[in-house]
Amino acid sequence: MEFPTEFSLKVFGESDNDLEALIISVVRQNQVDIERTKISSRPSSAGKYTSYTVTFTATSQEQLDNIYRALSSNDKVLMVL
């Protein structure tokens, strides 16, 4: 992968928690320009879970790894792809 690159990350969690705010916080902590970040969400058919797709410009593999680790280690997050 060549950097910088446009990257999409999928994050899944329960719908009743503030997952979007968590995602934004983690992305900001890893020096991603949040103004250029695109976030979309989609609830599951039963509404119990929500998936978020976060698209941003990644500057390094280390940055991606740090974001992935921070999100996947959080109890609110069920899965990060």
C-alpha cells in the first residue's frame, strides 16, 4: 500500500451506545483530519446493531494499525474490518 491513501474502515457495534463519537475520537487521536473524514452508518435489519464506514486519508501503516487497535480493544466495538 502506498501512502497517503484513501482508506475505508468498517466498525460494528450495538446501536444503543455512542459508537460514532468513539470512532471520531479515535480517528482524531491518530492525526486524521476529521474535516476530510466521511462517516456513514447503517442499522441492522432488527436495529440492534449499527455498522459505520469511515473513509479518510491514511498517511502510514502505523497510523492504520493504531486506529484498528484502539477501536478493536474498546468494549463498545464488536468488530473492525
